[in-house]
Amino acid sequence: MNLLPRLWTTSPELTSDPFRAMRREMENVFRAFDQTSSSSDIGAGVPAINVAETRDAFELTAELPGVDEKDINVSLDDNQLVISGEKKAESTKEEKDWHVEERSYGSFYRSMSLPFEPEDGAVDARFDKGVLYLTIKKPAKAIRTTKTINIKTGALPTTGAAPRKAA
């Protein structure tokens, strides 16, 4: 399969924009890369994340199996939440006449834009059994309030115009 873009073409659609073919080919390359790198393995670079919104906060969980708490970084840059870190795994097996030692390493990174900039101390992070739990409290100005509208019975009041008489 040829992954390099074709730069020369006689297609009228592509000659009006000489970079269109290259853009299309690059999009295909990135799409193929995304499909091959999307796996549940943390070394693939993107941990699985669930986000729920409550009235007062965002609740986020990130699955980080096999990652030590000390290898996780959570940061906030204005309204950009970033979860990153590294997974390190080592195993040693000694059976019969052979010795096997394996090491694997992989970094991960996930970012998310929040619809507000959290105040200082508004993010609570906990890590338990391979799952990172984040609670991000909304600032008072970002909390939506619901106002109930009273419903009255009867016809609409007239606006001061004389009522029409039936003919």
C-alpha cells in the first residue's frame, strides 16, 4: 500500500488546489494510525475516560491499570485539564533451565477542555485500584439555576383596546 501522497495529477478537482491531494492522503495516514493505535493497552497513549456532569461539578474517572500513583500527573492550565504519566512493568520468570525477564514502558496523555476555569482547590483527585477519580467543582458563576415559571389559568388579559362586539 502506497502511503505517500501523489503530488502530480490531471484531475480537474485537484488541480485547482494542489495541496488537496496531499491533505487527503495525510488524513488517510492519520486515520490509519488512529485505528492501529486505538487499543485498551495503556501504552497506546490514551486512557479510557468517563465524564459525568452534576449540578455542582464534573466527575471524571480514568482507567489506568497497572500504573503506580507516583507515575500519574494531573494538571490544570486555565480551563485545560491534563492527565499524563508513564506505565512501567517488569516481570521475571525462572523455570527449569531458563530465565525470562521482561520490561515494558509506555507513556499516556489525555487532555480535556472544561467549559469554565476552576478556582484554586476546586479539583479533588483520588486513585484506587487502577482508577483515577477526579471531582472538579464548578465556580458559582458556572452553576446553572433552574427557575420555575408559575402557570396561570384563564384567557390572556386584554391590552387596553376595546373588545370587539360580534356582528
